[in-house]
Amino acid sequence: MTAFLAFHFAAWTESTRAKVFYYIAVVIMVLAVYFAYSRTGYIALAIPVLVMPFVVRSSRLRYVALSGMAVCVLVMAVPMMLQNKQFFHRMTKDTVSIRVKINESFR
């Protein structure tokens, strides 16, 4: 969510220095989501990208372009990311069943 907020701030600021800072922050935050191996982080990134083109009126084209770029990146990156065994294991149902068993053991 904060990555999208930084993108939104970059859209509204007029300072070039601030825009560069916000765009660098977006890249760092997206990389942090990738290395966290959390499905929730991906959902938190996807929801604003999909919803904002319909909500924002003033800079709608910028959000439509972001959504289009995100779809293109996902189409290219997901097959490569799923080749990583650790990433595949963390994103599939295997970890869900393990977490359920761990939670049940605490009861």
C-alpha cells in the first residue's frame, strides 16, 4: 500500500528531486514485497493498481498506464519467479497446510 502511496505522491509533486525520491521509494518497496515472500503483500500491491483508474479523475491516464505496465511485468515475471523453488513453495498451498497444522498444534 505504501508503494502505491509513494507513486501517488510522485504524481502530485512538482519538484523533480521529490519525484525521483518517490519513484526510487516505489522500486525499493516493491522489491521488499518480493523478498518478503508474502501473498498478502502482492494482494496489497494489486488492489490499488486495479482500483485507482476507476476512482481517480484528475490523473486517470497515469493510473491506467501503471495498471497496463503492471500487467505486462506480471505476464513476463511470474513464470520466472515460479521457477525459484523457495518462491514457488511459499506461494503455493503447501505452506497453507503447514500453517494450519502449526496453528492446530497450539490448541
